[in-house]
Amino acid sequence: MMTTDVGEARNWRSREGNCGACSYLLPKKIGWCWLVHTCIDDRDPHRLDRLFSSNPELANACIAHPDFEVRAIAANYANLFLLPPLLDDEDGAVRWTAARRLPKRYMLRLRTDPDRKVRIRVANLLDSEDLMQMLADEDSLVRGVARRIPYKWLLGMPSDPDALVRLDIAQRLVPDSLSALRRDRDWRVRYEVASRIETAELAGITEDKDSMVREVARGRLALCPELREEA
């Protein structure tokens, strides 16, 4: 059951809702809003979403609201032609919401966004051919786009500083391209290499400092008698 208790509606400054002091007189007069149901001056995101989804023209007027959450929700419903300036908004949620609705060329601008969460979302949505610029990102989760980049680019990434990124690379490389990672400093990467590298390349890996890597390499070598003496 819906409540009409004014005390339950608070704005982004945590002040109680006050219809009498509301500056949005026109919406109130024509019935767009209803305190504790659909109200512009309400910090509850569900009520804000309900208001803007029913009144996109009101969303147009709120993309410059002082509260970032109001701007972000308004950006979901505002006219597309009003969204490009929001790509420079001070809040990452607002920038992302705007970019998600705009043509791809606008999202490309956010590949270097200062907010890592925005960059991660961008990396997950862009086509693989647009990801090259993000391979040098300072954040390992962003660089994790290695799973999606074209195969031909992987050969240039074996020296990535993050072990999980290198592991992703090792898992995608074909066996005859794994040599560059056979002496990787992380045992998980070397284990992947030892499990899949061409048998002729196993020499040396059988003496790896990690017992699990040695075991898998020796196990594979045991199946190739002609290579045992070389190892």
C-alpha cells in the first residue's frame, strides 16, 4: 500500500520533502508529481525513475540538477540531443549513462575516463577492434579485455604486469605461440604453458621450480619417448 507520509520523502540534502517550497511548480500543477510516489526532489532512485520514465520532458529539465543521481536517472530518459555535454559531467555514473544511449563514437571518448568503473563498462561493450587503446590501461581489470581482443594482438602482450591478464593470454594462444611465456614469473601461467605447449618445447620446463609445473611437463613428456632424452 502506498504511503503519503511526507516524512518519508527526503531530498538529496536529507531534508524532508516540502511541496510548498518546491521550485517545480508547473509539474505539480499539471499532476506530474506526487510526494512519496513520483517526486523530483526525492533521493529515492525508484521514485525518480518512475517520474522521469513517465515524463521525459521533465528529464530534459533535470540533466543539470545539482544531485548526480538525479542527473544520472534523468539521462536515461532525456532527449538524445541533450546528452553529449554530459560526457564531461563530474560524476562517472552520469557520463556512463549518457554514453550508453549515444552512438558508439561518443562511447569511444570514455576509453580514457578517469573512473575505472566507467572504463571497465566501456571495455565490456566495445567491439574488439576498438579495444587496442585500452590494452595499456593502468587498471588490470580494464586490461583484462585481452579475452576479447583479436588474436593477432595477443602476441604483443606477454609482458603485461598483471598475472591474470597474462594467464588469459596464455589460455588463448595456440600451443606453438606459448614459448614467450614458458619462463613467466607466475606459476599459474607456466602451468598453462606446460599443459599446452608443443611437446618439442618441453625441454627445461621439466625442471621448473614449481612442482605442479614440473609434474605436468614430465607427464606429457613421458608420453613421447623419443623426446625424453632431449629433456
